[in-house]
Amino acid sequence: MSSAPHDTYPRLVGDIGGTNARFALIRTPGQEMEAMRTLPCAGFPGPAEAIERYIAETGAPRPRWCAFGIANPVDGDFVKMTNHHWAFSIRELRTRLDLEHLQVINDFTALAMALPALPVSELLQVGGGTAVARRAIGLLGAGTGLGVSGLVPCGGDYVPLEGEGGHVTLAASDAHEAAIIAWLAERHPHVSAERILSGPGLVTLHEAEAALAGQPAPALTAAEISRHALDGSSPLCATTVDTFCAFLGTVAADLALTLGARGGVYIGGGIVPKLGAAFARSRFRARFEQKGRFSDYLARIPTWVIDSPYPGLVGAARALERAAGGAPGV
């Protein structure tokens, strides 16, 4: 027998990426999330230890229900992360943590579920366009990997998508991008969108740009490449970030066309929000609209950057609300 909604508290919600795991507690119905914490995934052998550390450090009561998004496909009981070493059984994790209910979903599915709840103050519109109500919504974001999801209308509700669109084959829109893809193809059996549109991908793209320019490629992290691009201290880094944004525009437009995302396309992940106004000035939006006969169609679709502190946690909370028979409005 399932628990009544009032029997499901306290609730623990989480957002687990390839680098960090974020958690928060919801004590009672209608209460806001509290005790948000970010823990490094590398510091723990698995999610059980990370959650136990969170409970110990915050003094939180033992949760009864829990949901978290994770940067990986979730298909069956066993989860093995693509961009991290964590591997676990959902059933065994639920038993170890003594949970009545444990819901594990793809991290971008959780983020998609959060979209209707995000306030306008946490969204930055890039370019024009106006959302059409009750139409599909697209979502993608570059971080440790490239997450892709969306919301599709179903009756009076939305159904979140759970897929691996970050691994679609990357396409070139000009000769320079074709040269980059050719350089990558010599080194990888498949040049996916994630191969460039991610933190590790930004480093790879920097190497490719340097090779094509006949320049040495300094060993830089993704954060350093972004920083040098923004402060103008490295033309090579600026070119790298510019190409990154253009490629992202292509992939975002492909997603919009595939879904018919007249409800808009949202950009999440850890990289783009940190670019700030520079992203709005980049080639992203121009490339998004560069689709020949469908340029006018795409010009009417709005694109937003998500600038929210814990959107994945919001999505996990709404997933639990739906599981408990509530109406999260998704």
C-alpha cells in the first residue's frame, strides 16, 4: 500500500552530476527546501555514502521519501554513471538508507520537470520569440556531459522526456566546423555533440582550434578557457568559446525542430550560465535561427538561459509530489 501524501515527509531531494552531488530537505508539506549542500562526487565511493554524509553534516532527520536526478540513463535497477565511477542498485540503495520510496531519474528529466516552476527572474532570454502555450519545450545544457530533455504536452499536463540526445552526431555548419569535426574524427570513432559541448569537450575544442591554427595549445581547464575568453587575455580561448556557442546553437535548433518546441528552448548546465552577457552576444542565437527554409520558424521560438541556483532539486521535488499524487503543474 502506498503512503498517503502526509506520510511521505521528511523528503530528501538530490541532483547528482558527474562532478557534484547537491541535496536538500523538505520537512513538511508546503515547506520550502532547506539545508542545501553541494558535495564532490569524487569524495565518496557512491551515492549512499554521500547521502549519509549529508544527513550527518546537516543533522537532518532521516528522510522517508527521496528522489534524485542523476547524469546517466536510468533503465532498470542498476545504474552505472557514464562520466563518473559510481555504480549502484536502486533497490539496495533504498534498503541501505531505510527509505519507504526512492525515485531515481535522469538529471535532465528532473531539470525539465522544474521548468514550469522557475521564476522569470531566474531566466535570461537570448534573442526574440514568444512561447506558445501547450506546445513542446526543449532543454539542453553542457556541463560534465551534454544533457538533453524536454516536455511534451499530454492532455492537461506535460510528460518529461528521458533520452540521450547529447550523443547525437555533431554536424558542421561551415568549413571551419567541418575541419574541426574532421580533426576529431581522426581521434574518436564517433564525434558526438557531447564530444565538444561539455566541460571536457571545451578542452578538446581548444586543442582542435589550436591545431587548425598551427598554434601550441596550453593545458587549460574548461573554467580557465572560459575565463581567458571573457577577460580577453587569450584570442585562442575567445575563438574556442565562440565556436562552442555556435555549435550549441546548431544542436539547440535541431532539438527545437525535432520536438516542434514552440514552447521555447531552455539552456542549462554548468558552462553557459557562467558566460553571462557574453553568451547573449555570441553566435548562439544567430546559429539557432540559421536553418534555411525554417529560419523564420525558429526565429519565433524563444531561448532562455537558466540562471537558477538549484533547478535540479526543484525538479526532483516535483517528481516526488507527482509520485505522491500531488499536482506539480508539470
